[in-house]
Amino acid sequence: MISIPSAPPWFSEKLARNALEAGCVLNDEQIKLLRLHAEWVFFWNRVTNLTAVETWEDLIFKHYLDAIIPACRWLPRVGRVLDIGSGAGFPGIPIKIFSPELDVTLCELRRRKASFLKSFIAYAGLKNIRVEQLKWQEAIKQESEKFDLVTVRALKLEHKEIEGLFREGLKDGGVIACWSTPHLAEKSLSRGILEYEWEKSITTDLLFYSLPGGIERVVVLFKKR
């Protein structure tokens, strides 16, 4: 039987309070699942490099809220999701927990991280979520149905890669959400991604938000009309 260390007593309250301050309401079951995921991340970090997180506060402020705030404000709440480069499960698992009606595919190429994701999903009893240990280009080709949402937080996609996602992986009306910093997002757009606007079938939005501690973040949304 795996012995998972418990999160600090204040973890759940601080997570719920900071989410509420950002306008996102978490119910008791969602808080329980997010806490469980945090405990698994800390446990597995002892034996494999899941994430660079060092404190429980870092998990709340830099990872859970960074996933939940965009999911609450701008992202689809139903449909099929592909999370590219899931790593320790960010942002795919918090998004799934926040919007349980989503059908989520976590795409993670590295074996140990894929094993972590599979183990956590089974332990937590999450439904309609799976792990594909493949390159994302292969994952979208083997899917019979395209996605309503593609999330990209840990990787930097080039112009042609985003174009390939639109063509092969995204439904009409679907959205690609790319996490970034304001500086990097504006720099990338100035280098050519805004060319998509000229095609008239794709819109691009930069959606800004702040995390506790004054951390400025942005999600770049590419929407296929």
C-alpha cells in the first residue's frame, strides 16, 4: 500500500480562498481531488523529476491557480480536450477537476511522467480521462474525433505546429490555449503568429490575469471559426 504524505492543514483553505478571490468557486469534492493530486506530486517528486515545485504554496499559486483561472474564465467547460506535454498533470488534471464534464486526453511522451499520470487517475477514480505516451502529432492522427480544446502550457509551439493542430486536431469552433508570460506572448505574436488573423477563419486573443505574488500571466487563445 502506497503511503502518500498529507498536505499541510491549511492547504485546502488557501487553495479555495485564492480561487474564490479570482472569481472561481471550488466545491468540496474538487478541493479534495486537487489536494490529493498535490500530495501525489510531492510524493513522486522524491523519485522522479515531475516538476520544479519546491513548496505547497508554489503548487497553489503557480500551478493550480494558473490552470483554474483560465478554465473558469475563458475555456470550454464541455467537449474533448487534448493536453500536450502534461508532465505532472498541469494544466490538464486541474482543468478536468474544475470542469468534470470534459473528456480529457493527457499527452506525455516521457515514460515516468506518463506512469505517474496513469497511477494518479486510477487512484483518484477520475472518469473520462486517459494518458497517451506519444508525440502529440501521433496522438491527433490516431484519434477518430477532433478536439474542442487543445491546451499547451509546458511547450513552445512553432507557427507550423499550431497550423498543423488547426488542420488535423481541432474541430470547427475549437480553441487552442497556450500559456505564457505577457512579454513572451507579445514577442511571439509580433513574429508572425498574427498572420492567422489574415485567414479570416481564425481569431487570436491575449487574455491577461494575475497570480498571487504579482505574477503576471497570459493565455493566448487561437479560435477556429
